[in-house]
Amino acid sequence: MTDARTLSRSARTNGGEAGAAVSSRALRPWRRWAVRALSIAALVLVWQFASAAKLRLPFISFVFLPAPAEVAEAFLELSRSGKLMSHIESSAARVLAGYLLAAVVGVALGVVIARKRFLEDLLLPALELARPIPAVAWIPLAILMFPSSEASMIFITFTGALFPILLNSIDAIREVDGRLIASARALGAREATIIREVVLPGALPGVFTGLSIGMGTSWFCLVTAEMISGQLGVGYYTWESYTLQNYPDIVVGMLIIGALGWTSSAAVRVLGALVMPWRRER
């Protein structure tokens, strides 16, 4: 009887501890989101203080920095004008086109460069030479090479996304365990089968890291791309605001680009979690 009571008491204790652990795990995401929200609120408060006090330091000045209220008013004015969605749609279409093209080209080149030494020697030096060139330096060549300004702008966003995707794909493919490849080859698998069934699944985490970074750099290059021929687009709106010295509108454009870049990069990470359920479960 004593043993039965002891076991029953132990089961209740363990059950309570397990329930508390589950409850703690359930609350943990809310705590993390609360900390993230607090960090943004703290940034806005520091911004408000610096702009209101016209803070001037030896290395930086906030004299002309618009306050958060001015930026919010400029955003509301842009929203009421009906142009906000037109700008977002134009920019999103350009970024998406350049990004998807960069994803296909970057992963494909990553596979052949990582798997074939001859192709690495043939292709990688030219790509490494082009990689450090900033997006703004591509503008004259993009205008000369492409028949339309739209194609030129897509090319600029393409160059921004290509190199992070390419380099992460190369590194991820090279990190795949060679014993898995040797085992597949010993079982009679051909090169195409090895790439499809062994190399790419093993390299997916690194590939999706490159895809996430590439999405951010596509938005990073957006202002440069839309400097070519501006009619619509968030980057064009930001650049036009700079030329007209509408400082609150500049910050509005920057914040919109940041929000769109963060959202699209998060979407890529969610897609990666869906494609790699084993990592999500782990």
C-alpha cells in the first residue's frame, strides 16, 4: 500500500512538473515577442528624444532628423493619397522578379561549381570579380545593356540577391557528408540522382540561409534600382523625397523598405521550415 501511495504521489508530482514545463514553453514565445516589441519601442523613444532635443554630438547630429510624429503624419498622408499600394506593388514586382531569377541561377551555379572543379575554375573567378561591385556602379551598364528601364531595375535587384545565394549554396553543398555521397555512388546512383536525392537535401539549410539573405539584399538594392527611371516604387519615392528635401518622407520610404524586407525574409524562413520539417521538429 505504501508503495502504491508513493507511486501515485510521484506520478502527480511528475505530471505537475510536466504541465508546468509545457505551460512555460507555451508562454515563452509571447515573452520573446514582448521583448522584441519593447526593443522597437525603446528605439522610437530614443529617436523621439534625439530629434526633440536637437541632439548634436561630435560624430553625429540629430538637428534635422524628423520626429516620429512627423514621420507618422507623412505616412498617413501617403496612405490617403492612394499612391502607397501602387508604390509597394511596383517595387514588390521588381524585387520578386529579380529575386526568383537570382534564386534559380544562384542555386544552379552553386551546384555545378561545388561539384565540378573545372567549372569552379572556369566560372568562380569572374563571379568573385563581379561580387564586390556595388549596385550603384551597375546603373550605367544596366541602362546600356537592357532595352527597357524595367528590365534594368530587375537586373539590379538580381545582382543584389545573386551572390549571397550563390556563395551560401556553394558552401552548403561542400559541407554535405562525403560518406553519404560515397554510399549512394556505391549503390549505383548516378550523378543526377546523387545531386537530387543526397546533395540538395543535405545542403538545404545553408541554401535557405542564402535565400533569406538574398531577399534582404534585393530590397537593399531597390533604391539604387529605382534611381534608373522613376515613376512608381518605394525606392523611387525615397529618392524623390531626398531630392525634394522632404525629410519625413525619406524616413517613411526607409521604414517601408525595411518592413517589406523583413516580412519577405521571414516568408522565406517559413518556407524553409515547411520544406525541412525535420529541422522544425528538432
